Amino acid sequence: MKKALTIVSIIFVVSLHIKAQEVQNPKILFEETVFDFGTIMQNSKAEHVFHFSNAGNAPLLIAKAFSSCGCIVPEWPKEPIVPNSKSSIKVKYNTSKIGHFTKVIVVKSTDVESPKTVLRINGKVVAPPKDKE
């Protein structure tokens, strides 16, 4: 009886271990999560691309990317990113307002462990030099 119970217990533990290895999860992994534009001119082009990969074993989907204000426009892939492949999120910042800025972009994905990733951009917008007359 003890022998049978031990064998059943071992089979149960091994089957749980095998089942745990079968779990399919996507995993988003960004190369960087913060970008500093430094000093940029007012009304100039301010764009940055955040590169990421799917380090998981199931397709990754970016459900949504949104910013903390209307001055940021994020563009993200709408199609699934297969395991071990790369993609990117492009961020455009409106440089019409002079001054320092720190802005947040929230990326929602199907990564079970990290469904929300926070990206940050910062810098300083300065007025263009005045022409001497």
C-alpha cells in the first residue's frame, strides 16, 4: 500500500511539473524604458522609438498604448509579436510648449507577469534663437 501511494505521489508531482512547463506566456522586454531628448528647439520634430522583444513562448499582443497628455502620440503594432521576435513603439512629442517636460506612456500588453509597462520621455524645449537685424 505504501509503495502504491508513493508511486501515485511521484506520478502526480511529475505530471504537475510537465503541466507547468506547458504554460504559454508572452513576455515583453524593452531595451529601454526612459529616453531623454535633452534640449530641443520649439516646434521641432521630437520622436523616439522604444524597441522591445517577445521573450516569452506565446504570441504577444499590445492591447493599448496611451500617454499622460495629448502632447504625445504613441504608435504601436496591432498584430501579434511572435516569440523571440522584435518590434517597437514610436512616440511623437509635440514641442510647441517651451520648458522642461517629463511624460509617461503606459503600454498594456498580454504579458501575464507585467500587463502594464511604463515608458518615460523627458527633455527641455527652448525657443529658437532670434535673428539679429
